[in-house]
Amino acid sequence: MIAALLLIIAGINSLYAQSTLKLIEKGNSAYAKKDFLQAKQYYNDAVKYDNIHRFPEAVFNLGNAFYKLKDYANATMQYKTFITIQKDNAKKAPGYFNVGNCLLAQKKYDESILAYQEAVRLNPHDEEARYNLAYANAMIQQGRQSAIQLNKRNQTELQIPEMVIPPLSPDELKKLEEAINKDELLTQKQLVQHNLLGGRKKIVKDW
């Protein structure tokens, strides 16, 4: 009786896993075709079906779909959920990276720096995270320089602390912006070494 019950449970679990995987695969297909609305729906269904978080990739991919739709608030929420349910700390780095990307897209440079720093802490070899971290720092520096010029005009007596971050040249800033515009976000193919997604990530990352 117990053996039969275990077989039934195993069968249910197998069916449940297959259904979730099919939804994720459909989402991946729609995402590849740049049908991000449809991809979002499939991923959302997969997340609802996977109520025990067996496939964190579904949550991550849902975040990607929101990001492509420029819904950065919902994208950030999904990435943070991914970070929470992902048990392997080493695999949380892409979640932090993409949180940083959402904040960077909203020009929340200070907050994006914290996210990129965490991504680098978890994966010191992630050159893209280091690159985006440098970019966010550069944008803050650029903003501070503008503030300094304004204060020099309007409040010449105001003392501004010396900047620690060296300013980037216009050419360096242009290269950084071109790199970020070229590849926006980690894609499914670059999340973790998983059969669903395969491969690793690139830069701001359709990653």
C-alpha cells in the first residue's frame, strides 16, 4: 500500500515537473521571438504552477520578460524573489546583476552600485558586473561634477569634498554606453549551467 502510494506521488511529481517545464519552454520560445508579452504570460503561469519553487529559472525568466517590457518595478521584484528562493548562493549572482540593471535603467546609480557589488562578491570573476559597476560609479561622478560646476556658479563659498572616483573621458563613457546598449540583460541561455537555459551571461545582459 505504501509502495503504491509512493508511485502515485512520484507520478504526480513527474507530471507537475513536465507541465512546468513545458510552460518555461513555451516562454523561452516566445522570448526568442521577442514576443515578451506572451513570454511573460507563459513564465507567469509556470511560476504559479511551481508553487514549491522547484524551478527558480521560471521566476528569473519572468523578470527578464518584465525588463524587456520596461516594467522595471516588477522585474526587480521577480529578481529579488529569485535571489530568495535560489538555494545556491553562487547562482544568486545573476539575480543581483539584473537588479542592478533595473536600477541602472532608472538612473538609480547609488542603489545599482550596491546590487553590482553583491553580484561581484558572489562571483568575483563576473567581468560584466565589474564593468557595469564602473559605469554606475562613472555616472555618479559625472553628476557630481555637474553639481560642482553649478555650485561654483551659485555658491562660490561652498566647499565640495574632493572626488575619490576619477572621471572617465568622453570616449570612455561613450564606449561604456555603447556596450550597455548593445546587450541589455541576461537571457535564459545565460543564467546558470542548467539544461533549460544553458550557457552563461554576457553584458547588461540579455543575459
